[in-house]
Amino acid sequence: MRLFAYRDATASRALGVSVDGINFHEMAVLAPDLPQETEELLGTDGALARLAELLAVAPSGRPIAEVTLLPFLERPNALWALALNFKTHIAETGLTTSLDYPHLFLRTAASYVGSGEPILAPPENVARAFDYEGELGVVIGKPGRHIPVERALDHVAGYTIVNEGSVREYQMHNRQFGLGKNFEASGSYGPWMVTADEFGDPTRHSIETRLNGIVRQRSGLDDLLVGVAETVAYLSQGYHLRPGDMIAMGTPGALPPAEDDAEGRDLSRQFGPFPTPGLVHMRPGDLAEVEISGIGTLSNPVIADQPATYRIG
């Protein structure tokens, strides 16, 4: 089952549920007695199972293509993310990280948009190394603290796709990633959350990132340095996990460019700290797509942010 948020001519924000990712039912019509806010819904015992039962006997619904998708988390308490958590990404940067503990940081809700919505590329006089990072997103359902590794996946409601857009110049300003990972509308997640029972074992799935149709990242999710269960358990040692918390699990390294891939081979067009064959920065006019088997495709056009001039409000 897929859970998502949308807007249309009749609602500024509503929840939808779908079996196939093509047609959907409005939550308010299918299950009006259930919470209509994602975080509360995920935290309600048995709510997702009941939705699945109702969906199984419901008639055909509306086409998803008729609505605009939104970030499905309305008021997330925490949006965690992992750095250097794919072995191929560690190898291409030459950076070191702990082999035992996840390298964690936080993002703000304002730094993410939904599938189909535009990602904002910084003005070139602010930053030029604006990079895609295709990632698996883990969405917490059952709250908990001091969760054993063997129980950690019980706390996962589902999975989504994340493009954890990164502004490298600002990321390298100091030891904390901070602003470089939180530029306004610089990343995205969606198009929906697929429930954990349907997605199954994350290590059996794969991820692919495309920029303008050219594959730039491709990896199995079994290349994660620290797995989903270990990350959830680790976070819970210091933080009470809450329904709707999301964890972006890190990104793979760049795919080596093909012989005819002039853009991927031109390191002179890279402005980040680690020139890498196959890496191409996102720029206005691009289309960024991240696909994860078992979930679908997160797709976002890239447009220019407003000029770097003083504004109030």
C-alpha cells in the first residue's frame, strides 16, 4: 500500500492511499474515522492494516495523475540523514568515517519538496556544486526508545525515496554539514510511502539516480555500511523516535561515465571538493529522477532560485 499527500481543486492538502501507484482513494472518504494527518495516522495502532483491508475491497479510484503530490509528512519532528553510508561513496571521496556508528545529521522540512515539485538550484554567485543524492528514506511508525536491533524494523512504518540535494561549498565551510544540507527546497522525497510489509527487506532492493535521463548512480541497497535496523536502534539510544520521523540512509557513489559521456568526463565543470568522473551538478533546466525498486520514481525539475538580493518576508 502507498500513502501520500496531495492537493487538487477541492483541497489544499489531503491524504490518499493507493495499491498500484496509478489510481487512489481519498483517505477522508475511504476511512473518515481514521486520523487525516500522516504523523497521527502512523502512530495509531492498526490504522495501516485497516486501510489495507478497506483498500482491498474498494472500487477503482481516481487517477493520481489528476492531483499534485506534496511531501507526505505534514509536521515531521525530525528528518535525519546519514553521510558516507555507502561503501562506493566513501571510496570516491577518500573520506573516513566510523565503521561502527552511523554518521548522522538533520535536515529541515523547508529543505524538502514533494515529487513533481521543483527543486531550487542556488544562484551561481552563491554556489555551483549542487549535487543530487539518491537515497532510501525510512519512515518511523511505532515510537520507541532504547530499541534493540532485533526489534528495530517493527518500528518502521514504511519506506520512501529521497533526493538529498547538497550544496557542497556550504557543506565544506565547517565540520558540521548544516546549511549545505538545508538550502531552501534543495531536496525532495516521495512520491509516497510504501508500507514496510509490502517493501520487505531493504537489502533486496536497488537504487538508481538519473539526471536528464542519464544514469548517474546505481547500486544495490545491500552496499549500506550501517543498515536500517542498526540505524534505528542507534538513534533510539539518545532520541525518542516519533511517528513520522524520517531517516535518509545515505547515497551511493557516482557511476563511471560511458565513453561517449562528455559531460560526465569533464571534471572542469565540477566545483565541489572531490572531482569525480560521472558526477554532474544539478542546474536549472535539469530533470532529476531517483528510482528504488519496490517503491517507484521520485521526479523533480530543477529551477533557479531567486537572485541573491536582500528580501524581507
